[in-house]
Amino acid sequence: MNARRLLCLIALALAAVATAAPASPAASEKAAKDGGIVRMGTTEPFDSMNPFVAFQAISYEVFTNVYPVLVQYDTHFKLIGDWAKSWTTSKDGLTWTFKVKPGKWSDGKPLTADDAAWTGNTILKFKKGAAASLAPFISHATKLSAPDPTTLVIKYDKAVANVLPQLEQFFILPRHVWEPIVGSAAKGLKDYDPGAHLPIVGGGSFYVTKYDKKGTTILTRNPGYYGTRPHLDAVGISWFANSDAMIAALKSNDLDYVDSVPQTVATTLGKSGDIQVIPGPGIEVRDFGFNSSPKKKKNRELLDPKLRAALSHAFDRKQMIDVVWRGLAQPRATLVTPLSSPYMNTKLQPEKYDLALANSMLDKLGYKRGSDGIRRTPGANSHPMSYGVITPTSVQGINREFAIVRDSFQKIGVKLTQRSYDATTAFTEITKPNNKYLDFDMMMWDWLGYFDPDYILSVVGCDQYGGWSDTAYCNPAYDKLYQQQGVTLDPEKRQQIVWKMQEILYRDKPYIQLAQLKLVYAFRNGWTGIAPPILNASSKLPWLNLQKTS
Amino acid sequence: MSAQAEGLVVAPRRRLRDNAVVVALRGSHQAIFGGAVLSVVILIALLAPWIAPYGEHERVGEVFEPPSSAHWLGLDDGGFDMVSLMMFGTRVSLIVGFSAALVAMLIGGSVGIIAGFFGGRTDTLLMRITDYFISIPDLPLMIVVAAVWGRSLRNIILIIGVIYWTSTARVVRAQVKSVRERGYIRRTRVLGASNMRLIVRHVLPQVAPLLVATSVLMVAYAIFAETAIAFLGLGDPSATSWGLLIENAFARDAITVGAWWAIVPPGIAVAIVVVALTMLGTAIEDALNPRLRVSHVSVRRFKLRAAPPRPEDET
Amino acid sequence: MRSTEYVVRRIAFAFATIFVAATLNFVIFRAAPGDATTAMRCLSCTDEVRAQLRQELGLDKSKFQQYVIYLKDLAHGDLGRSFQNRQPVLPQLWQPLKNTLPMLLLGTFFSILFGLITGVVAAWRRGTLPERLSVWTGLAFFSLPTQWLGIMLILYLADPLGLPTNGISDPYLSFSNPSLWAEFTDRLSHMVLPSLTLGLVLFGEYTLITRSALLETFGEDYVLTARAKGLTTWQVVRTHAFRNSLLPITTLIFISLGFITAGSILIEAVFNYPGIGLLTYQSVFQKDYPMLQGAFLVITASVVIANLIADLLYIKLDPRIVE
């Protein structure tokens, strides 16, 4: 190897390095030093900046801030106005009238109620087609109109109880930008990539000026924003493939804010003194599920609520909270969390961890132990109580969670084997064959609900086979109550129905709820007006109130 | 009837002790080192339940507790003792290694023998297939197959075996080709012996030592591949292997917490075993036939692992 | 078989392999149960949305129909659109590839560097402990799990050397209006640790080549002749030994490039380096078939082409290979 060749190699390397540029055009951004930029790190992956295509939470976080929405949640998780300054409902609940604030889109064009009406009517027009993913946020709406630039009228075909929570995610798009793209038939609407046409015109508190889903996305303050002016000039969201790298960047002052700190790191991170680690409210609830399909083929003893009740005493939530979540979680008994209060049924308590009780209940039910210590089902066709538990790799720490359950079950004579798959394959294994749920026994997963309980209550509906259901639970009485609460406008009456629904689930135990995880986040010193990141996708307030102090 | 009974052909038979290969091995430092390490590891694997200070599923303290006099290598992300986990880890790592190597040997050996023995079009066809397999990047393929079949020990073994058979096939084929041309094979054939008998009685014994040598190397590759698979989150989460220990630590932020004791030991263990096996395997190959240019050195087929550099090579 | 015939056959074989690989891609990936629409769990992911999405992505057609469409598109150089963001796959592959290549090159540079040093030591101190050590460190590093080695570098080298451990560049650098030099050093500093990992894993081969090339040279008569003519040992070594090792090293480089495009998955996963390896890994779990097929094709093609070049070079090295 001679020196010349070496030099050639080096030159090549240099040339290649110089061309290894970030994906999007390098529009050199200079943030004013007085407003400043917050550098946020996340491991949530972006998918798209096209609201008709995107599903990921972080994309929705951006939409919430760059587009006007009628209402938003405040720091007490109550709905207040965002773009709407007031609203009235007709007596029959079928007509909602909103008074909206004047404002401008980031390109200077006026923001009016007409934009909202156009957006809503377009979604309704194509709700079975290209706009299907945005339809749930104006479900039961039939027509939107704008009698004047600051009045929006929405007509519904039913008096729905959760109109406002739905509208909280109804993003209003700039008509002058999107109408030509939609055209008359919405062809190619989903192929449109706003990320390639920067800046993306927005009408909220910020608008997107740089988009790089594998790198950093920048949102710049919108001068025409209808609300109180944000303290910050810009928000930067940097994506990291793993949390170690993200935490390292926070420690070395390459980031200011991390929206989710892994529980194993939470205690050590705060020790350094220049980072505050805050265990905030989280919406994730971990669960253990039984296949509740009445047609399931094998191990039908698991359909017996008495057996489930016995097994429910073998879940050591305390150890899970300690080992898996390092104390940063609360035991739970139901899918609905305190964030949806008063809808969480506080009378229901997590099943007690008591192996002796579980053992005696199993003995009484006739499940005798075999010579290998594993219990057998009573009666004819006796088989050992040995079951597979499907776990998705996408859920953090699921292996440790399962190991704790497995070890407890072993002590009551039930053998559990882990079946680990990626999320998609896991769901297919649960629903097979063909969404009939005939195969699996048990699974462990999680749910992330919303502040309004309607969504989370719907996931166990009979109509959710092949949809959201991961337990194949189907109870017509429960579904009837669900329909009822959907149109009960009186909050107290609605609460009673929702509490009853949770009681039914607690009795039938398609799930054994384990714990609600805290969403730990971290800020470097020198910031004020901090709000928990759980609000980031439901409110403009977190980024509005954030302010640098140093 | 054996060829010996036929009185026509006498395959060389000698006592194992005087076998040239064994003699060469006894003198080789590498073989001795490799063999010694392997024996120790196997011993630990067999005796793990009795010599491990704590249970494999026994929580003895806090998550990522640092090393102490009670726990020389501290605790992992579940509060389990690292020393015990390392010992139990030998079992899974060795099982995966040996089983995957076995699968690779069976497939590769069969392909190589058939291709080498029958030659002609069979040979060409089999070698084409082998070459296609070689060109496909193995790790992406493993990822996809693991995602499809799910994470279980059995699947991991099959995946590694099915992807690694190619190098064995080529090596075996070359050897079989040369054996096929030997005198006594020709004579036996003329006498009407069937192909099956020829393969089993005459070709196989000649090829067996080479198969053994390549198997040893294959075990090294397999153990190595298993850590890669486990690291990408595709290993069997219930089977404590060294690869899984590294992955668990990494996924649960051992780096940020600074829990080096959860990461360092498994990596070193893998390296030691792989080095030992490599030395042993190449020493056997050398002893077999110093003239046999089974070129492990680099410049042929490079997959996830190249053939490792041999200290004694190209002198 | 004569050389030219061999060359032609070899090239034809390379193309055939790429085609077979493309088909295999398709078959294997789609054999996985479920697809990109299966496990969507969000408020807007209703049944209608999923069904509609399936139809838009062509997932409702039979596998064979999908295969035919795939081949037709491929023939037009169209690698389809990513399921994630509906944008064409090919442009989204270029950037990761451009990110990975310099890292590979730098890694190769490191491995040659370490190989040279250890090889020289080994040859110079033939038969003693330093020689054995030099050669065996290569083997030792080769045997350490690649991802583990990367983690070790993060734990113990990153802070002392002040090197970043994540990504390809500092995302906020553009805010300070950096000079070209600042941008360059930023990129380079992000590349150092991943490349160093690669270099440490692969240098063993170069050690051996250097060592044997040097040993060969030492034994040659022309060394004596040259020295008699007044040249120093060093000058002789430099010309002849390096010339001897030139071809093997070049061949090895190409093989390495082929190998590590695939093997970079482990390194990129540890360092969160947005290259083609990381892309492949992530696309698997997102069931983003078009992206995955595209990435796989690129990797396979580079392996095949690199091996092709290496083989052709190898003929020069040892013409007897042509059977």
C-alpha cells in the first residue's frame, strides 16, 4: 500500500463525507437569541406531515400546534377554547355554533371560519376514501358552514356526548393551499408530501419550516397566530432511534428537553443536578388479556370467569412496578385512568396479589396438581394448564413483565410460555384465523387511551373483531351501555353508565389491568412554564407557555 | 459386505493415537488452548445448576446493582445475579452453537457430498444455488425470517444453520472431488458397488475429519451470529444466552446508567469461546492436510463473518 | 476456461443473482403474517381506514398479482412508494446509502491502518511474543460481538475523546451559521466511533496480508542485491513489499465493502447512524415492504458487485482460480 493510494482513499472519504447531507434542503435557520428555541428529543418516529396519511403520535403533536383547532385541553385536562372563544349548542344538541378568533396563516393569508367549513366538508365528502383517517374527529357531523368569517356552524345527525373531545383533533387546514391539491376527486391526495414543500403553511402557534423525520424538524413561530404570542421563537424536535443516545445528548447539552425518559434511567439522570427529571401523568396502561372468544378451540377452561378470578390473584403488581418501572407506575384495575376523571370507577381495586388464595381457589375448582407440579383440568380430556402468552416487542420492558408473571404462575402450578413477536405479527397471531380469534390463549399488551373515555371503552366492542379488539370480548349488554353513554349529554348520568361498564369488565375479566405508567420527562435547568408532555398532542399550551430563563 | 471382507480393497486403518492428525494436534499450542477453553465452558454448562451461586430466575436485589462481595459481577436489569446468569448463559449459547452447526453441517455436508460425488449437472446446479445463497446478505435475511417465524430457540437455530451451510458445502465438495478420483474408489466402482455404499463407506470417512474441523468453526460462527440476532431483538427472550444479556442491558439503558458489569462480561465470554473454537478448528484443518488450501484467509466468500484470520497462515 | 470467458460468465452470474435476490426479497417479506395495516391502534385507525389503506397499498390483491406489479415497476426502475409516507422509495434510499458509504470507507481506512501497524510489527519481530500478540489481537477483536465493541467504545472512549455517539451530525449546528469546515468536522466527528468499531473488527485480515507480504520480501534475493546497490532495507521493503500486498489489499477492500454494507446493521443500530443498515432494520418491523425490498436490493446489489470486482481482481492475483 503506497502513500499515494492512501491519500486517494482519504480524498475519497472526504468527498463522500462532504456530500452526506441531511435529507431535506438545508435552509439555514437563525433563531433570534431573545426568543430562543427549545431542542426537544424524542424516540417517537415521524411518519408523514400529510394529515391524511399520518398516524404516529408525534406527527399529531405537530399538527396540534401548527393547525387551528376549536378546543384544546388545559393543564388540568379540561377542555377550553383554542381557536373558538365561545360556543353554543342548540336544544336538541344537533347544531353547534362556534365563535372563532381572527388570525392569519403563516403565509399571511387570513384565517377564517370558511377554512374550517371547507376542511370539514371535504373530510365528510371523502370520508370513505382519502379522508377516512380524519373522519372520526367529526363523526356524526353532516355539514359545516361559515355564515361569517368568525362563525362556524356544525350540524350533527345525533346528539353526541363527546363532540368537543372529538373536535380537539379536528385540524383545520388552509383552504387556499389544500383545495388545489384535493381537486375534485381527491386523487393523489395521499401522495402529496408537505415535507417536500417547505415551509408548510400553518395557522396555529407555529408552522413547520424544516422537516427531517430521521433528524430534526423545526417549527417556527407563526406571526399571525390568533392566541397569546409564544415566548419561544422555535421548537426543534430531534428523533433518536434509541433512548440511550437521546439521554446522552440531553446530558451533554445537545438537547434541552426529552419527552420520555426510560424508567430505568430516571433516578440516575436527576443526580447530575443540571437536569430536572419529572414523573408526569401518563396514559399508558399495561394489561394481561385472556382470549374471550366463545368459539375458541383449545383450553376452554380459560373462558370460565371463576378460573380467571383465581388466576387474577397471581399478578405481583408491586414487583412489576419495582423492577420494570422502577416505582414509576400505579396499580390499576380498569382501562379508564384518573386522567378521564370522573369517569374512572374508583370503587374497583386491583386484584390482591395472594398466591395462597389463588392456590386454594384453584384447588376448590378442581384443578389438581400433577406429578410435575403443573395443575391439570378436571374431568374428561384432562390436560395440563400450560399456556402460551403472546407479547409484542414494541412494548418496552415486556420481557421483564412477562417473566414476573411467569414466575408467579409457576408457583400456583400453571405453566406459561412466552410467544414473542413484533407488533404486527403478534396481532395477527391473536386474531387468527381470519379475525375469528380461535387460536391464542393469553396475551400481554398495553392501551393508550384519551382523556375522554369513549375511545378506550370502545375497544372491547363486539364490532371490533379485526379492529381494535385483542381479546375477542363480546357482550351485547356492554355494547348497549356503550351506545347509551355516547348520547348521554348529562355528565353525571354518563358517569354512572361508564362506571357500570367498568364493573362488567371487572367481573368478566377479559383483561387483568396491571399498571398505569408515569410518563417521565426531563428538562435541563433554565426553563419555566413547563407542562407535562402528555398534553403535547392535545393542546398548544405546553409550547406556548415554555420560556427560557437563562 | 464390507470392502475389507471382499479382500480387494483395504482402506487404511490405524489406531487413533497414531493418526497423523491427532499427533499434529497434540503438538499444536492452538489446539491445546482451544480444546482447554472449550472443555471448561462445556463443564460450566453441564454443571451450571449446581455451581451457580444463585438461581437463573431468582431476584436477589435491585435493578443494575453494582458489583459487591455478594455479587462479583453485580446484577442485571431484572435484579438477577450476573455471575449466575453468565454460567447459565453458557448452556443456551452452546446449545445454539452446536445445534446450528449441526444443521449447517447436515445441509452443507449433504450438498457438498452430492455435488462432489456426482459431478456434472447436479454439481453445477447445486453450486449455483449455493452461490445465490452466499450472495444474499445474511443478517437482513435473518432479521426477516425471525420476524416471520417468531422468536424461539428452535427458529434461531434453524435460521443460523440454514444460512451458514454454504461454506461447508464448498469445502466438502472440493474434498469429495479429490477423494472420488482416488484409486480404490475407482476399483470398487468397477466391481459394481452402489453409489450409496461408496459414499457411506469410502467417501464419508475421508471427508469426516474435514467435516469435524469445519463444524468446529461453524460453532464459532453460530455463537457469534446468535449474539447479533439477540441484539437486534430477535432472540428468544426466555432463553438466557450471552447475546440476550447484552441486548437486555442495552435495551434497558445500561449505558446511561453506567452499568458496565451487565454488558462487559457477556461480550468477553463470546470472544473467548469464539477465539478458542477458531483456533481449535483451524488447527484441525492444518493437521489434516497442510497442503489443502482451504482458503479461509479472507479473499473468498465473505459473509456476516469472514473466515477469521489464521496466525499460522501464509508462511 | 479462458479468462475472458470466465469474466463474462461471472458478470452474467452477478446479474442473475441480483434478479433472484429481488424475487426472494419479495417472497420472504410477504410471507410474514400481517401487513402494514394490521396492528394499527389509534383513534383514527378505524376499520374503514384500515380496509381502505389496504386497498391503496395494494395489499388486498393476491400475492402473485403483487409480485407481477413489483416486477413491472422494477423493470421501469420504480421501486414503489413507502407505505409509511407514500413517497417514492428510491430517493429515500440514496441518503442512507450516502451516509453509510463514507463511514465504511473511514472504517476500512482504520482497519488498513491498524493492519499495517500490527503486520509490520509481526513481520519485523518474527517468531517472538510481539509477533504472536500482533496477530492474535486481530483474531480477538474479530471475535468480539460487533455491537458489544461499539457499546464499549461509547462507554469508554466517547467522553475522554469528546466524540458524539449518536446520529450523523449535530441537528442544531445550522443555527450558528457554521462554516464549511465546521460542518465537515461535525460530520467527521460523528463518523469516528462507528468507523473505529468497524476498523477494529476487520483489521486482522490486513495484519496477515501485510505480514506475509513483508516476509515474502525479506526472503527474496533481490533484497540482497538491492542492498548491495546501496538502497536501505526500508526503501526495498517499501517498494517491493507494498507492491506485493497491493492487490490482496485492494481485493480485500472490495470484499469488505460488500460485507459491511450488510453488516453495518449492527453498528448503525448501536450508534443510531442513519445509514442503509438502520433503514433495513427499521423497515422490517414497520412492515414497510417497498422500503424494505428497496433496501435489501441495494444491499444485495452492492454485495454482488463488490464480490464481482473482488473476484475479477483475484484472477489477476491467482489465475489458477479459473477452473
